[in-house]
Amino acid sequence: MKKWIWLKAAVFLILVGCASHLLYTRSSTNNVPFEKRRPASGEPSVIISLEGPQLDPKYYDILGKVTSRIENVAALEQHCQDAIKLIRFEADKVGADALINVSCTSGQFNADASGTAISFKDRDEALMVLKQIGARIQ
């Protein structure tokens, strides 16, 4: 009898896991014009957190906005982390060096993230300035 209950529980957990995987959707987009896109540098884009000093706009050019949406029936998932990873991927696709103004709103089963993709005029100089001003980089 105990074996039968354990077997039913195992089958139930497998079915729930498969259902949550099937109902997992991810999407991302950007509005970066084609003429502003750059080849990927191979360096991952950084996120300049809103919780610290911000980089002066003279060090970068704005490429455009990137957004993502994650939907998953598993309530215990880290939805915002996944959504932010997706906008970072989207920024890398258009050749952005960094993301600013990153925000994420999370519901019980979803999350929406957005940010502004930027390209540094001089990557080394911008990263040095960010370090000097004590900006929080992710």
C-alpha cells in the first residue's frame, strides 16, 4: 500500500513538473534602430544599478529600450532574475555595453523587466569612472 502511494506521488510530481515547463514562456524585444546597433563585443553588458551614483551622460550614447516578459506557473521561481537575464541577453544582441534604468515588476506567476541599452564612448574610461564614483555594477 505504501509503495502504491509513493508511486502515485512520484507520478503526480513528474506531471506537475512537465506542466510547469510547458507553460513557461519567455519573450524579449528592443526598439534599437538598425543603424545604432553594433556587433557584439564579446564582453557581457553590465547593469548600472539605480541604487548608486549614475554615470554622466557624456560618457555614453543611448541605443534604445529593451524589455522582457517571463511567465511561469511555478510560484517559487525567481521571475525577476530570469526577466533581467533576458534583457541583458537582448542588450548583448544589439551590442550594448551596459543597461541603465533597469526595473522589474513581478507578479505571482510572471515578471516584466525593462531597461535602457547604452554604448560607452570609451569603454575603459567609462568603467574607470564608474569605479571611481562608486557605482553599483551588476
